[in-house]
Amino acid sequence: MVIYLRHIDFPVRRSVLATLKQDVSPSRLQRAERYHHLKDSVRCLMAGQLLNHALTQHGLPSDDKHIVQNRFGKPMFKADGLGYFNLSHSGSWVVCAVDKQMVGIDVEQCRTDIDFEVMSLFSRAEQIYINNGSDKNKLARFYRIWTLKESYLKALGVGVSQPLNSFTIHVLDGNHACIEINQQRQTDWYFYYCDLDASHVCAICTKQPISTNDFQFCTD
């Protein structure tokens, strides 16, 4: 497995924007142009460019004719046996995970104006974990749980169709977590989370152990 990460330096120069538009597929370009804000368009284009780079590095097809969406909207390869990939972008980061097995990745910009009422959708154990600390720690713990849960749902490819309280994420240490379903710890899923910078957190879920050796930071 390889996790590709790219930091976006806003504002993006016109020449960079022009290159992005040339590098992505027609459908990706159309999707980017539907955004009302330039930063959202840039993130969408950067995600397409990073995906193309990642799949090319693995000798996998990157053009649209090989990729479809499942009924929940998750992009996947049309043909079996090519592996799995997943994208995410938020704030100043775009990330992409490529693996031979199911994989999900999520990155979030940590905003301070979030509504903690959303925690009512979490499991009781997760709510206790988030509330066990100072206000600053509460925000960090919330995003830690949120991205870990998102990475699992994205690995499954089911989106928000699965209730957030149907499983529990337990943080094990500074980078690792595990999942509990029906009061049973699941040993076939591995989780890794980290702070990309002071305001962005990233989480990955897959079927094999994850380490920093799997990270590749892309600059162009």
C-alpha cells in the first residue's frame, strides 16, 4: 500500500491552474467547474491529478473508462483484480491511498466552529473519549474519531448509509486505533491516524498494518 499526499499552496498561480485542467479527465474538469469557490475547484482538480499520478505509479489505468462508481458513489475499478484506491481532500491537503485490498482514507481541516451535537450520532464509548479532556483536546479527539470512522466507511464503500453508532473506534495510542462491532474487537482492520500539520488530521483504514514508510509526499 502507498499513501500519496500533496499540500496545496494557496493562492494557486494561473499557470498551475491551467496545468491542472489539462492533466485531469473531462469528467473531473466538469465536476471542478461546478464549484462556486475557486479553492474548492482547485482541490477537486488536485485530487484528480494526484489520483492519476498514484495509479500510474502502480501501473493501473487512470482514465475514466476503467473507473465506475458503486451505488453509494464510491469510485472503483470496473474490472476485478486491479486493486483499490480512495481519495480525500480538505483545506490545504489532498490525499490518495492505493492498495491491493480494501482501503479508505479521510483528511479533515480542523475547524473550531463545529457543532458538537453531531456526537450524538457516535457510540457511547466514543462520546466519553471525546469529552474526556480540555476544550482543545475535545476538538482534537473529535476530529480523530471522525476521520477514523470516515476512513472505515470509505473502505467499505457505503458512505453514510451505515449508522455511525453501529461501530466503535477505540484509539490505542498516538497513531493507531481499532474497531469494535457488536462488542467484539475486529482484528481484520488496521487504522492509522496522524496530524499533517497544526490544522489537518488524516486517517487510513485498510486490511494490513500501516506505517509512515507507506507515506509519499508529492510536490508536483
